[in-house]
Amino acid sequence: MRSFDQEISGNRILNGELSSDARSSIISKSEAGGTQKELAAEFNYRRQTIADTIKRWQLYKTTEFLPQSGRPQLLNRREKRAAFQRVGLLHVSRTTVYRALKTKGLHKFRCKKRSKLTLGVAKLRLKFAKEHRKFNFRRCTIKFSDECSVERGSGRNTE
């Protein structure tokens, strides 16, 4: 980890890749006999970054940016923000809202799929309910329902 007073490197690009100049200088010094540890200390990068750069050079023989997999985004962050500000209160589709919430980590809670209630199981449940009609739930610490069981009176799970 970088110390507080250490200078921040300006050789980084937005998605975390090194510039072509930084890569070429790392390659030239490694071919001149520098170890990965020495290069990491000199360039203020992690040793793994130096190792990845050298491996990339050995595989592709280039220091330029390689094509990324997947469909490229049409808008960058600044353009997206400007578009949302221009749109204001206009209609946005449901899928767009869901996708934006999903990227922020807000997902809809979904219960596990359960088997359908058959006639036989319904009769068994009714029989159980009639037998336990006079059961004192105040003395029991766990409540059961069709979906889940809830424990009463312990920490955060208090009713």
C-alpha cells in the first residue's frame, strides 16, 4: 500500500490499465536485466502488475491496448450522467430502472420455489392445526408458517 506522502502515479488510465509508455519502459528495463521486485519499487506498481505486463509482452509482442471482450458501452460515465440530467422527469422504461438498481446492488428478494400444495398435504396440515389448536404460542420461542420459521426474543430477531 502506498504511504501518505508518496507521489501518485499519473500513468494510469480510467479502467486501470497502464499507458503504452509505461509498459514499454517496464519491458525495456526487464529485458535489460531488472527483476520484477526492483521494477515494482521503481515504477510504484505492484509486482503482479509488472509480471502481467511482461507476460502480456511475451504473448502478444505489443504494448498497445488490446481489444476488450464484450460489447463496448456506447456512453461513458460523463455522457450517461448528462443524459440523465437532460431527461429529467421523462419516461424511463422499467427495465432501465431495474438494470440501474441492479448495478447498485439492489435486487428484488425472491423466495425459494416450493412445491404446490396438494389435497393430501392440505388435509394433513388441517389435521395438525386442529390437534394443536390449544397450543400456547407465548411459551414457544419459534413460530412456524408456510414460508419460514421466526425465532422470538433473541437479539435482532425479536418480534
